[in-house]
Amino acid sequence: MIPDKVIYTDGRDVTVTDSALKVKNTAYNISGITKMCLWTIKPQRWPAVLLLLLGIAGLVCGWMGLLPESMNMNTNSGVINSNTLALWIGAALTVIGIIALVVAKERYAVRIATAEGEKNAVVSYKREYIAQIVDALNKAFSFNTTQNTFASSQPSGYTTSTSTSGKSYVTIKE
């Protein structure tokens, strides 16, 4: 049995060989992958925008004094003005919304399609890392197709030719 030729490895979880993509404990046969690409996963920013808008609304209400005095809170240490509380809560929500917008980053994935469906095999914040894996998979696909072409033997009297479009044709010698 001939060992698989390693095309790419990150030294930990991902290994691309001439016959399989291995991610942690899962292996995907190269011949079973029908489609693959570098996929960009956009972050959900609407919760951060909602927090930001609520914070700005609280700041405006507190600054303009729009909340009535009947909403003031009585505590053991005295009365807390509702407008002052709205200012503080609005400022906190605004800061949290801004931080959430800054922290939300795009992620990248090796998206593959198999007989079981499409899935993100490897996900990372580093585009270059995912691009290296996709390039290695492209090499594995080309290695796998050339290996299959040379492995298939034709009976005597048959020849294989390749057109400019990349398709292989079998012709019969007479």
C-alpha cells in the first residue's frame, strides 16, 4: 500500500493529501468532494446597531429631560433622577454597541460540497490560512485527476487524446 502524499499540513488539525482532506477527526475523500471554494462569512451586525440606537435614544431622552419625575427611583441613599439614569444607561449601551461593531469581523471558510450536502470544513479569521488550504485542495484535485487518467489503461488499439477544452477522448486505431 502506497502512503498518501501530503500536499499541505498546518501541523495541528488540517492535512491535505492527494486522496483526502483531514480536519481533526474527520476525513473527506477528494473524489467525494464535488465542489469547494473559499467562503466569506459575514458577521451579524444588527444586534450591535440595535444597542447603539437604543443607547443614543437613552442619551437623548436623558439629556433633554424627557422622562417625568414620577419615574424617579427612591433608594436607601436618596432619590435617583430618571433622566440621569437614562443618560448613564444610554452611555453604557452606546459604548457596548460601538465595541460590538468594532469586534465583529469577517470569518473565512473552506466550503465543500459532498453527497451529504454543503459544509464549512475549516473556519478561520485568517484569509491567507484558508487560501492556502484551498490552493492545496486544488493541487490535490489536479493530482487526483492526472493519477486517474494514467491509472486507467486502454486495451491495445485504443489511444487517448485531449482536446483544447480539456476533455479526453478515446479513439480506435485501425
